[in-house]
Amino acid sequence: MNRWIAVMLLAAGLTGLLYYGAAGNPWVMLHEALARPDEYDGRVINLFVFPKIERIHADGFDIREANGHPIRVYGDPAGLRAGEYVGLNAVFRKEGYLVALEASVSERRRYKVFLSLFPVAVVGFLFMRTFRFNFRKMQFEARDA
Amino acid sequence: MPDLITHVAAAHLIRRPFERSGRDAENRRYRVLFYLGTILPDVTSRAVNIAFPSSMKWTLALHTPAGALVLIGILALLFEPGMRKRAFGNLTAGAFLHFLLDTFQTSSTPVFFWLFPFSWADCGLNWVDPGDLIPWIPVWLAGIGFLELVLYLRRRRESASHPVEKPPLESGSGQRKSRPA
């Protein structure tokens, strides 16, 4: 089979998988619930976008997602700290707040992301040192071949 | 996900002892692809999510075995014909090592859809908090250093027991012979 036909078929398959992953998954995200509160009242939300604790209250805490959605969460704030990422499962209420089922600080998350940059840089460097892209043939070739 | 240092260190520690000696260039080439495979699921999903936070649902498929296999199929076709099968094999092995390690970690978010697209079951075992692995990074790096030392000493011992024989010097060596026209 022609290489480019194979690439196009695989790319079409991957597009289908990406679309099914986005449209067919059963998880509710916060921005979806906030956009249609009546529809999502009482639904559990556990797919948050890197939620960070903004403020701690006696009866809960405020979070803000990386894409900017802030919301009040009611629940036990014991062990939580402002400024930390939080792992959260919560029930959405149409009045515009969440009731936490499970909340815990994602320990060392910021270090994890920072440290993960190094292997990406190292592997990228090793790849570029080992292979070169031949634009005429549109393929990677080993530099030492 | 465990941090990517843990992923790449695991890839190195698992692969290096099984590389065949005497094929340095080949080993180096496919080792890089194995490493690339082991970071690929996070680079194509988590890194994209950090850069574009609203993309989370769109990248779910890229952090699954099915999505990674299709993506790796495309990547392997971008290599020269003689390398494609081994590129596919090494990238796939690296990616599946990534998924294997991810399976053991805890997550409040469902992210381990190993049966996708046939099921949305979360296959995570919730055994290890990825944050708890960070203090172990120096241990992984020391392990890599120790392994490389052992491999270096083994190579030296092998080359000492099987020295490469040099051709005997001809009389009048040092003078360049002129090539016949």
C-alpha cells in the first residue's frame, strides 16, 4: 500500500478515536455543568482541569480550574492548603456550587510537571542527534547510516 | 502519571541490559525510539492539556493503548523503509511500558482507559501516589549510573579477553603505497 494512503487512513482512524474520546465519554466537566446547570444538577464531576485551591473556608474551599472556572466547594477542608492542586470528586448543584465527595491535595504535582520537562528535552535532543528528516523523501533517516 | 524521569529511567533500566553487544549504532538508534515511546502518551495528552486546558476531553484517546498504537503507526511510517518495523516495535514497547507504570498509580480523575474504545472502564489499580515517587528520582538515577558502570566494566573485560588483532606492519611501513592507476 502506498505510504501516504496508509498515513491518511491511520490519521482518519486517529481523528475518529479523538472525536469518540471527546464526544462519547461519560465524564462531565465543570464548564459543561456551569453552561447548563439544570441539566447537570446532582451529577458527579471528577474530570477537572488542573484545579487549584484558591481559598479555604470553615465549611469548604474555593477552586479555580486552569481554564479559568472558579467555583465554591462545600466539604471538609481538613488537610487542604490554598495554592495547591487538588484531586477532587464532587457533586454539582445547579445553584452553582459543588459538594465534595473526595478531596485531597495532589502532593508535589508542580514538581512533577517541572521535572518532566527534563526528559522531554533530553529525549528530544537524543532524537535530533540520532535522526535527521529528509525533506525530499519525507522521512526520518539515521544520521549514522 | 508518574513523572517522566521515572518513566524514562524505567525504560532505560529495563532495556539496556538486554541490548546486544557489538551493535552500538543500532542499539543507540532504537533505544532513543523506546524512550520516545515511553514519553509519547504524556507528551501528546498531558502536555497539550497544560498548554490548552480545554483540550482535556479531546486528548483522552491519545493516552490509551488504542490511540497510541494508531499514532505510533503514523510515526513509524515517517521513518525510512528499513527501519519502520523496528521503529514501530520500539515506540510501541515504550508506550506500553508507560501504560503499565501508569496502571499502578492513584488518581482522582479517571484516566486509565486501557480498553478504549470498547469500554470506558477505568483500569487503574490506585496503589502508588505519583507524588510519592518524586523523592525516589535520585535512586533511579543512581541505578542508571550503576548499570552503566557494570556494562562498561563488562565491555572492558570482554575486549581484554578478545583483543582485536591488528594486521602486522609491513616492512617500510609509514610510507604510503601509491594506488595503481
